Amino acid sequence: MPRSIFLSYSSKDKAVADLMCQAMEQNGLKCWIAPRDIMPGQDWSEAIIDGLTSARVFVLLLSETSNVSEQVKREIQNAVTEGLTIVPFRIHDVTLTKHMRYFIGTPHWLDAFQAPIEPHLQTLVEVVGSLLRSRVPGIAPDVSTQTAQGYCFDARQYDAPPQPLPPQVQPHPLAQPTPIWAATPEEVAIIKSELAAFVGPISSVMVNREVANATDQASLCEQLSRYLSTPDEAKRFLEGVKRHLIQPQQQAQSAAAAPAPVPVAAPAVVWDDEKLKLVEHQFAEFIGPLASVVVKRTLPKANNMEELYQLLSEKLDSPAEQEKFRRLRPTK
């Protein structure tokens, strides 16, 4: 099936590219994207040329990695040869290489540096759709193509015929509503932290997008794992969630089922606020902005700073990172 948009990106930015593709296709703008649209056994280079030939707009996910990617360079060069309109979608404020500057020095620019990413994706949908509309014979564009921020229209009519709305089905008066799983803030924070190790800060957007449709933890994590570039990354993500979220919950449930021990009062630990801020700052260098949440969750399990550093280090994946973090503990 011909697709009007060719989406070019570096494999290291696959998570963002998937979100871009999803946003455009939900609005009827059909994309060609690798490796999804390369048939098993099909020659990779031939498939890319076929995708470029059928496209009318070339959307480039411009980042630090795609800026120097040889594969992306070849795709841009062929896009120019095919006469495609090029729309760069920048997620990093990079200085263009000479090759990039030669081909995309003066096209429309869409910058997506600031979170959240959803408004930038909506602008992308509007811009690309308007460009497609302006290239349809007999249809004049609604706005000037000199300003990317001015595009605004319903893009679904260009790549997909309008579909009638399904009839509303009234529930039986005695029917019981289907229970909806509601993730706790702690669960969401841990899942975002695990995913951030592979996709960076955009993990927050991805989890927020998928959690509304999840029926349980397993379905949420399984869906998120599909955004990762390799099966190994997906496996490591799922193992990390299991280690830091599912197993502690199972242990808590087993403990709840066991006879309650006689409580023994323990002296409350008084933590120094300045020292805790230092711990959060140091731990943020390893897991990012979720460090504050993880540190607060770990505090009740520690009796002193040495135990706190040890418990936090166990949440890091590699022994090298664990040792590096433990060395940050103040000696006094």
C-alpha cells in the first residue's frame, strides 16, 4: 500500500520515531518506516528506495545520532533526488554536519526540545498534513507554507477515507462495569525509571500514554517493551521491572499472609535534609529526575547513610555503576 510519508531516523531514536509514526497514523497520515514496512527477505536498500518513491513528504527525526548517520545521509540524498518535501523534526539542538546543511539548510523546521512532546507531535501532524494537502491537484493550501506553526486542519481526509462512526451500544441496565486497573504513583515512577535507562527522559511520555490503556502491570510493561530497539533491551527492561517492582510486591503479599510477628519498637532514624539532598543529586546522575522518588521509597529500609547508599546501589544494573555510586558516600 503506498504511503505518503517516509520517516527517516537513527535506530537509537526508535522510541521517539515510533511515537511520531503513531501520532501521524492516528490522524490518517500513512507512514513508511523501517523495519516495520520491510518485508521478510526483501532487500533492505530496495525497500527503502521503494518507500521513498511512493512518498511525497520526507520527515527526518533529527538528533545527535541521525545527524552523523551514514544511512540517514543516503536516505536524505535520495529524498532530494525524488523531489520530496523535507520536514526536519529536531529533538536535539545540534549543529548540522556539512552534508546535512547541504541538503536541509533552509526547509521548514520543527523543534521538539522542550517536554512534553505531545504538542510537538500535534504540530508535526498539522504541518505534514498541510504539506500533503497543498500537493493535491485542485486543492489550495489553507495557509502559507512559509510558517510551520500556521498549519491547522483535519489531515485524515488525505491518506484515509472518512469512516462512519460506529453505533453506540447501550449497556444492559444490570451489567456490571469492567474494573479498570489504576497504577499507583509509586508503580508508575519505578516503571518510568526502568524505561528511562533505555530511552531517556521521553520514558515519562511513553508510560503516561500507555498506562491509561493497560489492564495490569504485565500488559503495561509488555506494551512498553515493544518500543525498545532490540529484544535484549526489551528483556532487560522487563527483568528490571520484575526485580524492582513485582518481586517486592510478591514478598509483601507473602509477608502479609504469614502470622504477624510481635512488633518491636525501633528508634526512629533522624535524617539530615542537606545530606539527603546530596544523595538525591548523586543518584540522579545514574537514573535521572526520578532519583528523588526512589530515595524517599528507600529511606524507611535504611538505618544509616551507609545502608542507604548500599540499598540504592542495588537498584543500579551494572556492578560498575553500583561501585561508583557507593564510592560517592561521604566518609564523615
